[in-house]
Amino acid sequence: GEDVEQSLFLSVREGDSSVINCTYTDSSSTYLYWYKQEPGAGLQLLTYIFSNMDMKQDQRLTVLLNKKDKHLSLRIADTQTGDSAIYFCAERDILTGGGNKLTFGTGTQLKVEL
Amino acid sequence: DTAVSQTPKYLVTQMGNDKSIKCEQNLGHDTMYWYKQDSKKFLKIMFSYNNKELIINETVPNRFSPKSPDKAHLNLHINSLELGDSAVYFCASSRGQRSTNEKLFFGSGTQLSVL
């Protein structure tokens, strides 16, 4: 079965870089995602990476994918207090009946301190 | 205009009651989902409908029954509520295309508290 693991907490200082890590088990995953959840809100898609890529950069966000080790990371440059949230990685399974199933990681609570 | 809207935002009820949560999306998506987030923030899929047809039914008790009257709506009815049902329930939708990158759009959640 699918299993997506993340460390539970990360604390950084404002202006530093944050690196959030994720390991997954399903080697057939085609897309891997990073979602952000702010308090009292739903999940918001931040970025994604296709499985044949090993890096994707999107402004302050850098996604690294090591497919051999099934390891995904999200780097946030110049972390701001507004980045404080829970970050979820997710892997995608394509369903034969249509639609998609996203299996989410356990979530990493990022706290940004002044 | 909210893309995925669910009501109510908060639901407090007694054990044994029956309650419903409604979800609507105005994105023209074919697929809708219900996810449950427990107190440790762990998210798990419960159901998914593609064009009103059930395609995912994870090991969810029979007390939970999703209903999709049309592809823009996916409601969740829960019978005989138990304490362990307390969680935040998220509705989501996606275009439902298998061959391209799919993005899920989430509602803001329904906090269910069973007393």
C-alpha cells in the first residue's frame, strides 16, 4: 500500500531557507505535489513535479526529486512569517475508472520565527 | 466566487445523530472527493465520484453515504454519529483527466465535533 512520510515539525528563522522532506513508496507515481494548509483553511496547491524530472523551480520554491530513493523535498528560499503553515506532499495514482487518487503525507508544520 | 464551497463550516452534534455536509463546485470539474483530516492533521481519502459515478470507496463505515445528484455536487451523509467521527472533512474537485497533471481544489473544510 501507499505510505508517504514527512517529519512533523520544522522551525526556521525569517529569511533563512526551509527544506521540507518527504519519502514515498509507490514507484509508479507520475506526479508528486506539494500542498500548503494554513490554519482553518483547506489545502492549496503550491507546486508539483513530474516523475521524469529531478528538479523544478518556481520563484522561491525549489522541488527536488530523487526517484531512485523515492525522496521528494521542497525548499523555500527567504522564508517569511506568511509561510508558516502545514505542508503536505502527495503522490498521485491514476485510477482506471477516471479521476485521480492523491495519497497525502503526514504533513510538516513549518514555524517561522522572527 | 468560491470555487469549492462546503457547508456548514462547523457542525456540533450529539452521538447517535444523523447529519449531512454539502459540497458544491463551480469549476466545471468532473471529479469530486471527500477527505477526512484527523486531529493529527493526517489526511485520508474517503470517496471519489467521477461524473456522478462512485470510483473510490476506501474502507469507510457504511454509516457514511456520499450522494452526487449532479457532477457539481457531492454531499456526505453520516448516520449514527460516533465520537471517532470528529474530524475536519474536506471536499475537493479536479478535472478528472487521467493523462495530464491533475490539480485538486479544496473547500475550506467542515469541522465536525461529536459530543
